[in-house]
Amino acid sequence: METWWKCAGFKWDEGNTDKNWEKHGVADFECEEVFFSQPLVVRHDPKHSQREARYYALGGTDRDRLLFVAFTVRRSLIRVISAREMTRRERRFYEAYDEQEGPEAPSGL
């Protein structure tokens, strides 16, 4: 199984290129910035992994936006499925993670 931290770049398909911007006001470059920020919280998403392994990332952008990014890995490339601003609950978890260097994700997150 390919792992996200060994990825060599991003795969953007025509179906997703503008979707995050139109739905959530998140540009593609912002999605990519999340993976280069610290702290970066990445978790497996078993609930949405029926056909392929899916993950979500919590991280910041260069403009300090806190984003939730759902993604999968295809041939060593990160393929973003969806991106939006973090909810209050996700933000609290992310901020606690930053302060405590890695608590367990609460159930349902």
C-alpha cells in the first residue's frame, strides 16, 4: 500500500480542479500548502475507504487558513477529493494536537 508521506506530488483531474473553489472558496494551491505546513495532522478515514484508502489532513495554509482536506493516494501522487475550512471541533482538535504534540483523534473526527 502506498503511503501519503512518500508521495511525489499532486494529481488534479478536471472533475476536481474548480470544485473546492466553487463549493468552499478553497483554491487548489491552498490544498497543496496544507501538506507543507506544521503541524500537519493526517488520519486514515475508514468510513470513506470502501473502494480505496482515504485519508484526511488538518493543516494550515501560508495565509493561516485552517483547512480539512480529504484525499487519496494514486501512484505516489496525492489526489485531493475535497477541501474546506475546519469546523470548530476539528479546529479544537488541531490546536490541541499542536499544543500536546499528537493526542488521539476523538471518535467521529
